[in-house]
Amino acid sequence: MEFEEALSILKSLCSKDVVEHCLAVSEYAYEIALAIKNNGYDVDVELVRLGGLLHDIGRSKTHSIEHGVVGAEILRELGFDERLALIAERHIGAGITKEEAIELGLPPKDYLPVTLEEKIVAHADNLIFGGERVDIDAVIKKFEKRLGKDHPSIKRIILLNDEINSLLK
């Protein structure tokens, strides 16, 4: 699928602020993916670009924690590549464990990013507030305020940040 076609679908389903956020995430994720590829790693930069664009399509139906699962369902119904559906499903924070998913009322399974492309989109999404890029300290503060200082997702966000940064060196 071409980027413009995916953008048209996103615009038809989502509010302007969600589209702007998705464009910012797509752009940042693409930059990260290109830099990682240029360091000799195998990464599908076009998948990352499209995944960043479509990661929040579930916000067309809900802004709850379920938006990742809903987004994956929408992408599957529209016939998108399963890899894009998994990016949407696994992008929240640095992922959600099966135990956390059960606590949150999500279908019981792991929603942790597995592939490098999934990790890049999740990371870029963490570092974009609205349409603006922020640093990891702002991300940690936001999650600590929302979830508490000792929540396991904060450690996962830091580990994901470290992993991506190690590929950029």
C-alpha cells in the first residue's frame, strides 16, 4: 500500500489531531529507521513509515488503552499487511504484558513489540506528544504521573529507549 492511500484512509477515519500525531510519529520513526539501516541493521523503513502513520487508527473508535487492539482489528478488516496490524496492536508504551492486559480488560495475551519495526514505532510514539518531539525524561515523567513511579511499563520504556539508541551509535 502506498503512503498517500494509507493517509487518505487515516484522514477519513480519524480526527485532525490524531492524523497530525500519526504523521509526526511516522516521520520520526522513518528517520530512526533510516539511521539504523545506515548503521548496517536490517530494517524495513517503509513498513516503519506506514506503521507510524497507522499506529493510532484505533483512535477513530476509542481513546482508551484498547485503541491498539481496535486499530489492529480495523487494519485487518481493511486488508492491510498483518505486520502493520501488529505494529498497531503492540505500540502502546513499550508494550503490555499478558498479566497487565488481563488487568486492563484486554484480550489475554502479550502486546509487547517483537520486531525491530514494532519497537521503532513504539519508541517514536513515546517521544511524540501531540505533534511535538520530546526527550525520554518527559516521557518517563508522563508515565510516572499516570501510572506511578514503580510501574513495570516505565522500566520497559527505558529499556526500549536504550535498545533503540544502541542501534543509532
